Amino acid sequence: MFLKTPGEVQLMDEANRIVHRVLDAVGEAIAPGVTSRQLDRLAEKVIRDAGGAPAFLNYRGFPATLCISVNDVIVHGIPKDVPLKEGDIVGIDCGVLYKGYYGDAARTFAVGRIDAEAQRLLEVTEEALRRAVAQVRPGGRLSDIGHAVQRYAESQGFSIVREFSGHGIGASLHEDPQIPNYGTPGKGPKLKPGMVLAIEPMINAGGAGVRMDADGWTARTEDGSLSAHFEYSVAVTPSGARVLGTDRI
């Protein structure tokens, strides 16, 4: 468990501001006919122009700046030259290294007009993230976060991905603790000021099952249903949660 100083949290806020600048720019560029490879190039330019470095590029061999996950891809999709289509949904996960500290966040976007059920999946997943962040306070328990995600998502008829979880973040992209998106409340370590947590609900429209592509990265829903992913990096402060890099929440 790594506790950050206020100065370290501020550097992480700056790293996450670059992340959210990327997500804003990519979100504006998403349209039918645009390829995920084009979005990836845009993201790398925004990051480097801001003085950062892409955190995912070459991380354990990952070949791109962004994880771009279309429709039934849950996470870790590799950018390709295939054009996006009207009605797709596309998850954009971005990590940035800036002055020795990491930022990490994700949003799922609509490509043009999407159907009502896809829109509901996006809204429920984003709301699940808000409810998870609301559990972040000194003295709370780690499992309260995942329980909030699970309770809300399942109440809306969706399922929780269990193979992937959120994580601590700081001078390393992935630190302890792991943060599942499910569980019994009141369990696990107590939350303390100085902890920084990457909280990231991954929610499927159908079943919770996962299958992996042959590339070893791309994780899909087993039944081919849609999946959505939203993520914030969140600092525990004496007064509660501080969502780093954005005033969106």
C-alpha cells in the first residue's frame, strides 16, 4: 500500500489532466469512418505535446498509446485500421507518465447514433463509477467501492466483469491494492489519505463471461454482447475523494 504526499498527488493530478485532455480530443474526433489507429496517433501527439509519455506504449509489449475497445471488446483492444461504424460504442483507455507519476482514465463513447440499450449501458456504467467514487473516504473499506458498482449495475440488469479490476496507481502504473468491481461491503483494507486508486467499472450488457483473442490482449464478452468501461484516478483526501485531472464528476 503506497501513500502519496500532497505534492505527489498534485503531480498525479497534472498527469491525469493530460489524460483527460486526450480523452476530450479523441472523443471529439470519434465519428463513422475514423479508424482506431488514427485516434491512437492523435492521442500520442496530444500526450507528447504536453510533455508526457504514453504509459501503455510498450508496457509489457502492448503496441499502442491507447487501449481502444469496440462493441464487444471489454478492455485492451489494440488500435487497427478498421473504420468505426455508425452505432458502434468505443472504449478509450489512456495512461500518461508525467514527471515520474502516472495518470489513468477511460471513457466509452458513442459513434454517431446508437440504440437505446447501448446508450443505457453507457449511462449505467458511468453512474456506477460515480457511485464507486462516492464510497472513497478515510475509514471506508476497499470493498465498499466494488460493492457500489455491483449493486447498481446488477440492479439495472447488467453484469460485472470479474477477470479485470481497478488498481492502485502512482510512481508505477499498477500498484496494490486491486479493486474488484464486486464484493461484500465492509471488507478489506481501510482507506487512508494519500491512497490513489484507479477505479474502473467494466460492465457487460449480457453475461459476465470473457474470452481472449489470439493476440493475448483483446478481451471480449463471451456471448458477443456490448461492454462499457469508465475509469477515474481518485485520491483519498482527509475530506473524501478527489477525482484527479477533471472537474467532470
